[in-house]
Amino acid sequence: MSSDHILIFRNQGIGDLLLITPAIRAIRQLHPEAVISIFVGEWSKAAVENHPAIDEIISYPDPYIQNKQPLKILGLINLLRRKHFDRVYIFHSHNMLHLMTRLAGISERYGFSFKGTGRLLTHSAEWQPNTERYIADNYLDIPRLAGYQGNDLSLDLYLSEKEEKTANEVLSANNLNPGEYFIISPGGGINPRQNVFEKRWGEEKFAALIDLLSKNFAHKVILAGAAAEKPICEQIRSLSKTPVIDLCGKIPFRISAALVKSAKALICNDSAIMHTAVAFGTPSVAIFGPSNPLSLLLVSTVNRWVSSGVDCSPCYCNEIFSGCLRNLECMKKLQPEKVLRVLLEVISAYS
């Protein structure tokens, strides 16, 4: 029906939003003539900007919901109520988010149930975190409740012409051409819900990897990351014997993503930028420790993950991280030589 007004609701991180992009396509397929809005935190809206399946992005300061600020939440509920949505697809199992959409007067509420949640939904699917099932496929269970029958798990990130042009200007300013550089993103673990810095491999390891790359390739290395991660990149620069191009904190996430699109390969921790390589088909190696790679990456010859293989890993995924009792053994035992070996295999498979 052309008059339908559909809402998609997903809070938290950029990676979380990128992983629901197959479901966004599915929802557009289910509602080809509808007006589709997405309700996201300001932190993560960069993941869905310029998306052709979305007519409107409604963003809010993440602390409103994450910190459970009652008056701010009531304001968001009133905002949604004024827009008269017919149906909402909620990509979260939290009862508070389900209640918000019910109080906003949305009659059809599709979402996840988990450990007793979901009673406020009209249609629910089981949330399956920290399993061997790719989370993007679990997200598709929500539009499947409404009749979607597809299985396309490719991720989307739509760059504008201006963003592509800006990325090319960054390359030109650094005397680089597409395919002539590696991107290393040594940060991550920052999320409106919880910071999990234990997912970071460490400055010494990344510096050693850069030196190994210089012995195997003539390609330059770009360091990328958010402004809060600048100290990490500065430390890597000081430890590495190889000159690098440090763009950490100098360009926004979407320009970093545009650089990933034309890179020789991306090496990163389990973080949002990992998913951009998947979206663009750029070769990548993602470093995993406490989190579950099988939940976050499809098995692929081009987008690979690497871990130390210690018996306690993985210990969490898409839940609250309760801490490590083994002094981050999973990260400390992973050596740069192993990461390089997997990278060489990825590049060979891509070629």
C-alpha cells in the first residue's frame, strides 16, 4: 500500500547498522511503495546515510536511550507518535525499545525475543547472539516474519560522489593511487552501549606487522581511526621502523570507508570498519580475540579473520562483555607473522 509509513529501529554501533543492511533491502522489497524511515542514534547514522532504500533518517543523541533518560525518551516517543507509523521493525530484543514503539502507537511491531523479552511485540523472532550463525542472517529473520523469503547477506554502504571525490583528493595529497596502499585501523571497541578495548590487538603488534609488510610489499600504509584513537596511531608510528601515513582523527568514518574501497587490503580489529571491506569486496583480515568471528563475518576467501586459537576464545558477542580472567591471552598470543600469513593468502585468493 502506497500510504504505508514504515519505521526501522536499531540503536548502538556503526557495525550493528551495517549488519542490518540486508534486512533493510528486504524491508524495501516487502514495502516497495512505502515511506521508510530509520530511527538511529547519532553515533551510528553514518552507516545508513545515502541509502536508497531509506526515505528518512531520524537520529537522536545516543545517551537518551543508552542512559535511560526518562524525559528524553518520552520526547522521542512523542516524536514517533506524531509521525503515525503503521509498522516498525525493531532490530533489538530490549523490552524498553519495544515499549517505546508501543507507546508511540505503532500497531504492528516486529522484533526479537530473548530470555523472556518480546511480549510487547506483535510478531517476534528469536535473537541468537554469540552462536556460529552470521548475525546478518539472524537480522533477516525479522522481515522473514512478514513474508520475506530471500537469503542475500551482502552488506551495503552507499557513498556519495562528493565522498568518493574527497577520498581521491586525500590519495592525491599523499601521492597514492587506488590499490597502492594498505589501511590499518588499530582501534575500535568503542560503542554507545559499552567500550570493549580488549578487542584491540595492541600498538606493538601492529607496528611489527607494518614492518613485516614493508619487507613483502612496496605499498604504503595508511593508519585510520577516530579522533579518540589518535594516541594509538601515534604510538604505532613511534614503534614502527617504517614510515606511515597517519590519517587517524583527520577524516570522518565515511571517508575512511571510501579509502577502504580502493585499498589493496584492510587489516583491523573487530570493529565497524571491518564491515566496510565486506560491503565493498575489499580484501581484509580482521583480528579477533574475545568476540565471536563466526557471528560477525561470513566464511570467505577475501574477508578473513584470524585469532590465536586459545581455548577460552571467543567468550562473547553482541552481549555485555564481563571482562577477561586470563589477562587477554587470546590477543597476546596472536603474533604478527600469523596475521601476515593470512593476509598473503587473502591477497592471493583475490588476485
